Amino acid sequence: MAGSSYGTLFRITTFGESHGSAIGGIVDGFPPGFELDFEFIQQELDRRKPGQSRIVSQRKESDRVQFLSGIFEGKTTGTPIGFLIPNEDAKSADYSHLEQGFRPSHADYTYQQKYGHRDHRGGGRSSARETATRVVAGALAKLYLHSHGIKIQAFTDQVGAIRLPESLIETLDWSDSESNAVRCPDPGYAAAMEQRILEVRKLGDTIGGCVRCRVTGVPAGLGEPVFDKLHAELGKAMLSINAAKGFEIGSGFEGVAQLGSQHNDIFNPDGTTQTNNSGGIQGGISNGMPIHFRTAFKPVATILQDQESINTAGEIITLGGKGRHDPCVVPRAVPIVEAMTAIVLLDFLLRNQTFKS
């Protein structure tokens, strides 16, 4: 299916459906001779998997990745890395009502219009389950980036109307985000966010939020002029994640209220800047400052309430909510945001190495 591959030199192709026998992927372009940390890769998958807390989908998947190729004696060979993640807990009967019906704001309708035939079980190919394959590729990319001093960290900074104030962001230890289910590094805000998600879940409804990401150690010079700008590719990568509806980098939309004299990042003698309104990227190319951006996620389209909709015959129907779904995707989206960031950055790092060789 077109649109299932991403990247230029470091490239991932994913396959599989939510209720098929497995999902998987092929990673091409990973440098040879690199020793892999398989425990780290599995830990990244564990951060994304369902059933890990009371505020996420209760589908039970071990998400144990099985590598099929491209690795020998624990090291990459430079050939395509193939892998599988078996589906173990699909309950397809929960989705029988969607064979003829379309969930409002879901991909059910658009997939039917595009292909004329769709797998309605759990959303098929449009399911967020596909993102587990991206986490595998992202973990591989993270390992390589770590060896080059590049670190990626993301966390939940907003759920519904509950948002961390900007003044608090830089005072936090971002690693504390893994200490709670909502993945917010501030305990007080984390508790409020979790409570809000539970309230919404009790109503059979859903809620959105935002993930903030920061990348440190990125050298100046990553990115291409005009059409392959680094921030443009990051935006594309983030908006390819299920339920993502917004992306802003640096000052983002808040920057429109500033004057140029306020917004400009003044240089220090060593090339760093006194502020970072650019978000670490200028002219589409990294400038050596930390890259920081936010991604907004809408409320999940599948709600456990009756809604008016239409069926394949165009008739108005009442569609009941069934199945196991996240009341808020944001906590599980954090490792996905990190993974897609790593995929983008490794691709550009390899492109830069080729350019300079």
C-alpha cells in the first residue's frame, strides 16, 4: 500500500493490521557493525504497549519483537532488518457493528471511499497499533543517535485544558515523566491530568492533549534547503501519527504576537544563541541549539457512547461504542513521538555524512 514507507537513507516500511496475525516492518539503511541493545528496544516497546495502566486501552499485548534479518551475532549487517510483533489479544467480534457502519471522525469512511474495501476489525491498517512498528525502528535509530551524543526526550505537557506553564518547563527533570502513568514530569500536574482522563473515561468519552519534545546534542548542519527542511520533515513525521492534529516548533503560534526584535535569537561568540525561539532550526537546518517542538493530539474518535452516523448505504444509523480504546492517546504517544523524531534525525545524520564524504 502506498504511503507505508518513510525516509531516504534510513527508511522504514511497515505492514500489518490491528487484528491480523502480526504487524511488522523492514528497516533499510542502518549502518553495519553496530552492536544492538535488545533490552533497550524492548523497553521502548513496553512504554507504548496497551494495558500498562488504568488510563489506557486494556488490550493485553506482550509486544515482544522478533527480529528476522539484518542482524548477526548481535550486530547489524547493513542489510534490511526485518521484524515481527505478533497480535495476541485481538477481539474482532467487538467490531462487527462497524462492518457496515462508520464511526464519526474516524478513518472508517475515508478508507472505504479510497479503497472500496476495508478491514473493519479494530480499524485495520488505520489502527494506532501500527505505531508499535515505528517504535522498533525508532529504538534502533535512538541507539545510533545516542552513540553520537544525541538525546531525545518527550513528555505530556497538556491534557484537555490542564497545561504545564511555560515558566515551569525548564525547571523540571524531564526523566521524571516515566514515574507516572500520564508521563508528565510534574507530580501535581500529572495527578490532575490522570484524574481528568479517568473522569472522561467514566463518561464513555475521550480527551486530547499535547506532547512536548526536546532533542539535545544535535550538531549544526542537519537538514536540507527548500523542500527537505528539517522542521518540515519533523512536522510530517509527527502528523503521520494517529490522532495528531497540530505541530509547532520553537515559539510556534505564540511567536506571531512578537516583534522581530523580540523574536530574533541573538548570537553568542561561540555560535550558540541567547534565546531559542527558532527551536534549534533556522532555514530548515539545525543550528546546534536544542530542538524543541509540541504535537497536539485530538480526542480519540471512538467513544463508548451512542452516536448518530451513516452506514455503507448512506442511511442514518445509531452507532454504539464498543471495544477497548484509549480515553486519551497522549500518554502512549510520548514514545511514538520520540521514535519518529529519532527516525527523522538519523535519516538526516546519514544524509549529512554522505554529503560530506
